[in-house]
Amino acid sequence: MSRILRRTNENATLAQMLLQRLDFIAAVFISLALLIVGKIDDGFNQRAQAVIADVAVPAAEFIGKPIVWAGEISDLVNAYLVESEENARMQAENTRLRQLEPRLLQLINENERLRDLLSLPPVTDSPVITARSVTYPGSPFLWTTLLDAGAADGVKPYQPVIDHNGVIGRILSVGDSSSRALLITDLNSRVPVMVLETGDRAILEGDNSRKPQLAFLEAAHKVEPGFRVVTSGDGGVFPPLLPIGVTEIEETGMLRVVPSADMARLEYVQIIQHEEPAAPEEQEPVAVPENEGANP
Amino acid sequence: MRSTSSKVPHGILGIVPFLLAIFGAVVASLPLGIDGGANAGLPLSLIIVFFWLARRPGLLPSLALLFIGLMHDALSGAPFGLTALAFLAVRAFILEQNVFAFSQSFLLGWIGFAAMCAGVLLFEWLVMSWYLGKFLFAPPFFIELLIGILAYPPIAAICGWLDFKVFGIRKG
């Protein structure tokens, strides 16, 4: 009897071990398959992550509330401690901005008149969607962040994302209620830019460091440290003249851009609902009147 | 692979390590600001997974690790399957090599975690470099390793306290 019991126990243990081994092999196989499919089809990763992110973002927001509250309390304490100094600074800034207001209005009017004279289309402000950056944007190999706005809010892939300081990136993937932004510092980010002071055009290439590099700049450029870099609008993904940062030259001579936005401390961001202009072949053919183009 | 069944009757409480690891993956994705902007994160779920695999491996089966890893990847934006594969490698190492010594003393656990964390980060760096087609900027990996090593003692202490409170039998 005891032999039968012992044998039954041994069989049960053996079955359990076998099950664990199968469990392990299945998990490794699934992980490897996902990794390889993701490598072959990049869209697979984005779609799968968007589905899970829709569930994970509310959880992250809930769990992250104490961190947000701690930050707010810290801001309040800071504001209290430096209240008088901060008030004086803000009053001075307010006065300066009020002095600039008439000049700004004058420039806007002048700009509109000149655009009208040149028959250029009027500059339209694209609508924006405000979202909160839920996750920490940095990891050793990626610079992306999850936002708490998704397709239900009107977010679409490739829409530019900015914060109050400037461009931070563009939308990479979209779920129903969340989306992921690819930051300009990420290895996969490429943004057509222009140096405001010289008009030189280049490509801003992320390399996972905090300062993306300026590539494809003309050899005879006259860019110096501290020059402002803005979007050029080439390619149509980013509207022109959005501020990005200022130039910096490394000891090796490599030109980098210090982003105006602090990527490590993103909070509220705006997603610009900028519509990429249709490609020429997709545009409606324009009917040309028979007499148009003929010399008078 | 040796049997990983535990003698302690766990019941529904057996899900605690799994929930903790999921919680760790979510917390690690939050903007904690502990790296001083160095672009490195806190390997919180790795610490939790390592701790419980060393103590009670039966409570973190392979499929649970797969799910935790996928959750981690969805939050961090890493390629799907990367973290799960790393966690499964940790499990295989701990169980196959019979290195239950990690649960025998705190110092051994700490040294074991440091070695494991270095191995996991090296694995992730290699896979990501292959994935992206170029060698990645390495310094953030060292900073993440340092953060992980420094964060292990307090997190392991909390997990140890939970282990005692929930399962009642002190090990190690």
C-alpha cells in the first residue's frame, strides 16, 4: 500500500515538474515570438502596446496621484518660501510683456498685410488637445512617454506634441484613451529644423542623449552656440517655426541642440491637430479656366 | 528543474508577489525623478521578481512572469517580450542553478541581485542594440544598475516584512 502511495506521489511530482517545464518553454517561446514579430513588423509593437496602455494608463494615473500631490505640495512650499522674490520677478515680467503687447499687435498686422500682398494663405492656428504625460519619459534605451489622451479625444499618429517651452516630439501610436509620444531625444526621432539666425536647414537627430544632434547641415554654415532652432515645416509633420531649443557645439565640433523643454519633467503637453498637407497626387485637380494663363 | 512547490499553504494570498511585481512595473514607470534626469529608471519590478523568485519561486510561475514583463514593456515602450524574456532568464538561473542561497542571507541576496541586475541590463542592451541596429549609449545602463543596487535593500526589506506578515514563516 505504502509503495503505491509513494509511487503516486512520485508521479504527481514528476507531472508537476513537467508542467512547470512546459510552462517555462511556452513563456520563452511566446516572448521570443513577440520580440521577433515586433522586429519584423514595427506596427505590431505599437498596436499591442496601445491596447495594454489603455488599461495601464488609468492604473498609472491612480497610483501616481501621491507623486503628483507631493509635487504640488512641494511647489506650494517653494512658492511660500520664495513668495516675495517670485512676485517681484513675475511683476517685472508682466510689465515687460505689457510693453511688448502693442509692438506684437503691430507686427501681427504687418505680417498679415504682407502675406496678403504676396497672396500667401493666412496662418491658421491649429486646434490643440491638452494631455498629461503619465509615465517617465526616459529609459536607458527609449525616450517615449504615455499621454492620457487617445483616439477618442482626436489624437492621431504623427501629430506634433509641444509643452509650454517648445516641441517635445510627435505621436507614435494611439489607443482609445491613451497615446505614446516619441520624443525628439529618442534614437528614432528625425525632425526637419531651421536655425533661425542663419536660415540654415538641417535634420534634428535624436541619439538617446539629452541633446539631439544637428545633421545634414551645409558645410559652409555659420551656426554658432546659442542660436535658436525651430521647426522648418519641411515634410509637413510639424508646422513651421515651432521653437525647439538652442545650439551648442561640442569639443569635437559636433553641433547639438539643447531642447527648451525639460524632457525629464514633462507634465501637461499639447498635441497640435496639425493636418499634414496632402501629397500632390492626392490633391484635387484644380480646374483651370480656358482663358487663364493666356497673355492679355 | 527542481520542484518549486512551497510547503506553505498560500491560497488566494499566493497572488501577492504577482500583484506586487505589477505594482512595481507601474510605479517604476512614473516620473519619480530619482535619476537626476540621467535617463535611467528604477528596476523596481526586477527587484521584486528577484526577491520572490529567490524566496518563493512557486508563487511566480513562468506565465506570471510573462504577463509582468509584457505589462512592463507596454508602460516603458520597450519591444514586446524583452522584459519577459529577461525575467524568465532570471527564473531559469535561480532555479536551474539551484542558487537558493540568495534567500539565506541578506548580503548574499544583495550580491546576487547586483550580479543579476548587471546581467539583465547587459542582455537588454544587447537585444536593443540588435533591435535598433546600432550600439546604444551605454552610461544610462550603468546608472540604472547603480540605482537598482542602492534601491535593493529598502525594497527587499519591505518585501521581507510582507513575506513574514502574509505567509508567516520567516525564511533567511
